[in-house]
Amino acid sequence: MPAFWRRLGLPGLADVHTHFLPPRLLRKVWAYFDAAGPLVGTEWPIRYRWSDTERVAHLRRLGVRAFTALAYPHRPGMAESLNRWTLAFAARTPGCLPSATVFPEPGAVRYVAEALHAGARVFKVHIQVGAFRPTDPALDPVWGLLAEAGVPVVVHAGHAPVGTAHTGPEPFAAVLARHPRLAAIVAHLGAPDYAAFLDLAERYERVCLDTTMAFTSFFDRFEPFPAADLPRLRELGLAGKVLLGTDFPNIPYPYAEQLAGLERLDLGDDWLRAVCWGNAAALFALRWPRS
């Protein structure tokens, strides 16, 4: 891993899609993956079933200079306490971008505003797990608040690995039509509806995509990225609109496999530099001293 980013002349990696959760909730998430629950749909052994301290140390050994603590509620009444935990985690964890989340419920605007005031720099919205409409009226002022603040939100809007009634490009496209200035990062490149989400990234100035799990042998079993759209992916990456994401620690293979998958695309070193560091560095104003 260090040889990979050093060869590219980078200070390290920026990963916009990693998860750190309160320990009790994380154990429940891992148990759900172990059971191949309905939203997982396949055997999914967690590779990095370690403590927070061990996982942060591993990211640092790999050269991941910036990462997130994306949490996501599956029911009302969770998001506010999750925000307190993730913001406190970032405050004591150098390199972690202060992260927050939201659920469509009374009080959502209030606690999102409080999280922004507390320094949240990235939000997570998981439409699949939350089982809600992204156009829910309770979220409309939240989308507007985030758009006005210019704070990116990582949105799991695609169907993969298992679709629900509210996933797919159309429901989230309706959000963007109403809030075209929303800074959204579509998780997993929007799999499996890659082309439709590429369309949204091309249409809206602040819409990006992350690479989470794409181009790995595990994820390609669901729906591989279409070769015909690789030129579009290259152009979007060079335009600042594709960012490295991995889903660490909830992946069933070594972290390096994500980087190997991106390198195999043969989209050029400039593209890799942009995706693995430059685009996130620009979006989040990351600074790192040159060695």
C-alpha cells in the first residue's frame, strides 16, 4: 500500500467511505453481516473485526491520512446520539473527518444544524438501511440546509447489494432536482445503475461518486461496472468527481484489493492521483506536509 501511493507521488490516501460506530451497534452490524441478512443477501465475512484503536492504527500504517466515521440509523431516535458519538470520535482521532448522519423524523433539522455547528464536515444517508424515501418531507429542509452549508453527504442511493422500494437513481434524482446545489457523494458508484448515476454526476455540479467496493472480485459478482462507461468514469475522476471509498472495516477482503481494482482499470496515473487523494483533498480542503 505505501509503495502504491508513493509511486504516484502522493502524501497518502483519502478514504471518504469508512465506518466507525458505537461498539454495541457495530457488533449488531457485524452480526447482521454474519447472518447474511436480507439487505446483505450473500455470505459476507468481515475482514477487519478489530477494535477502534487497532483499525485506526491499521489505516495509518496503510497511509490513509483522511477517513470518515460514517454511521447510519435504521429507525427514528438514533441519529442524534450517533452524531454525538461520531463527532466525539473524530475529535479524539487525528485524520478522521467529523461525521454525522440523519433520519427523516421530527427534530432532524435541529440536530443536523447542531452537528454542523459542532464542526461536522461530512454526513451519511443510507436510504437502503433506513428504508425511507429520500424525498420524505422531513428530509427536504435537511437537504436544503446541507446544500446551503456545502457539506458533502455520502448517500447510499443505489440498489446494490439488495434493492429496496426507495433505492435507485430516480428517487435521488428527485432530491437533486429540488436541491441542485447539494454536495452529494453517491456510494458504490451507484451500483448497479452506474450509467444513471454517472448521468447525475455529469448533470449536477456538486454530485460526485465514490469507488466503494467497485472493481473488486467480490462486488463484481453482483453487477460489474460496464466497460463502455470507463471513459466517462475517467473524465469524471479527472474533473474532481470520483473519490476513493472502501467500506472499511466491513469488507470481506484486504483493503489493498480496492486499490488493485482501481489500478487494473488502466485509466492513468493522473486519474489514480485524483481519485485516491486529490479530489478529496480539494473537496475537504485537506492539507498534508510534503515529505
